[in-house]
Amino acid sequence: MKKPNSRALAGLLLGLISLSFISAQEVTPSAPAPAKPTEEEIATRRKAMLDKIETFGWTREGKAKIGSMAEVSIPKGWRFTATQGTGDMLKMFDNIPSGEELGLLTTEGMGPWVIFQFNETGYVKDDEKNDLNADELLKGHQEGQEASNEYRKEQGLGALHVLGWALPPRFNDQTKNLEWALRIGSEDGGESINYNTRLLGRSGVMEIELVCAPDEMQTLLPQYQAIMADFQYLAGNTYAEYREGDKVAKYGLTALVAGGAAVAAGKMGLFAKLGGLIAKLGKGIIVVIVAIGAGLKSLFTKLFCTKEP
């Protein structure tokens, strides 16, 4: 499998750092430029980061258990970490874990992420599959994320912004998969893709999210789709095994897409502000916006910019 585009990522990082220098010089023209580390120091710091990531606990072959209801094969060149490692990875890149993550697949190094989380919403009916209003849903995501930036600020994290669709919402009637992709921008100039897939099951929804750089998305999609095709609910948990009397979700496909817009509502009590649709949502379907780019400046300035005293 093709590894992440490290050359492009390095170029993006250096570009972000250059912009930060320009801004700093415009505000304080007399401030001396920070000393840049040597190539050896950069290599040492990068190795230290990779060593830290390695401590998160990884499985590199076989089947990965996703909670107690599903499993997925670990592709060649990829590795899997469970709940604790997933949270550690998210926090390292300035994201706020939901606490309900079940696992993460990624390539070696600092590659793209495929994050797994299950919500016991109950059986979700697919009768809204032809009524997904992309414009209204995008607006909801944008409003919700701007509100949640207040919470990020309280945590000492930079703002994230929903820039638009990379893929409008669509439903695959054969596989019972709902998918969409958002472009996420950070205030440091970074941009990430959140490619969301919702796999409907008997008792709820498996939320799977590919997080990558924009220029990686088309290259990674075949690998991601292969992971989706290999994913399987364990016996007794599939959508087709629904039986009369099982719990049925109080909302449908539209609410699953809108869940990302309710991040702030779940954490800050803003359901009413976000309108009638969002007001119907419960915490069980809230999705946290994730961005590799969110932590680029804070993480890599130490590598490329500032020489330690």
C-alpha cells in the first residue's frame, strides 16, 4: 500500500511555519528570528515523536476487534490501536476525544487515521435516504463548529472551521452505508478531510472516519473503501438481523449527518440556538470534528523552527 505523502506534508508544515514567521515579523518587526535547529536536531525530535506514538500500543496483523460487536482486518502496512491509544493519538494532535472511541487504524509514521466509534442509537430506519438536504446540513455543521470553538478555546486549543463539502451526503442502499466528507480548516492554515461513513447495525451505528490531508484523499479512498468492505458486524449485530421489538432510533439518516453539527450542543447546552433539527439530537449521535492539521503548528514548530535553549 502507498504510504502517506510525507513530502507533501513536510512542504505544508514548512509553509505553515513560514507564514507564522511573516505574521510575527509584521507585529514585532524588531523581534529577532528564532534560531533554527540543525538537521540532526530535527531528525532527533522527529524520532522522539515517533517513539512516543509507538508507546500507544499497536497491532500490525490479523483481525482488530471493534468493541464487542464488530471486527476489521488490519491491512498490510497499517496498524491498529484500541480505545486508550486512539485517545492519546487524538490529544497529541490537539483534538478532543469523545471518550467513546473504540480504535484507530493508521499507517506507519504519522499517516492518515481511520477512527472507529459505535453509538447505540437503536435501529436507524433508512426512509430519509432521498431527502438529505446538503445545503442545510452544511450550514448546521458550520454553526455547530463555530459554537464549539468556544469550548476549544477554554481547553487552550485553536479554532477549527468547516470549509465545505469534499463529498455531499449520500446513502448506499445495497450496503446500508451513509457517507459524506467535510473540509476542515485550522486557524494555522492547515486543512484536513473528515471522510465519514456510518454503517447501520441492528442496535446502532458504527461511525467510521477517515482523517487525512486533502491531497491524499483520492489516493487513500481505494484503501479506505477496501477497509469498509472488509469490516463486518459479528453475528447478531447486522442490520439485516433486526427483529420486531428491538430498540428503534428516534431519528433517521438526516440526524446522523447533522450529528457533527451538534458538538457544541452536547457540550455546551446550545440545542435551542442550533434550531429545530439539532434540538432533536441526543448526545449519542454527536460526532467530534477531527483534524490532523489542527495540531500542525504546535506539534511541528518544535521540529522545524525553534532551537531549544
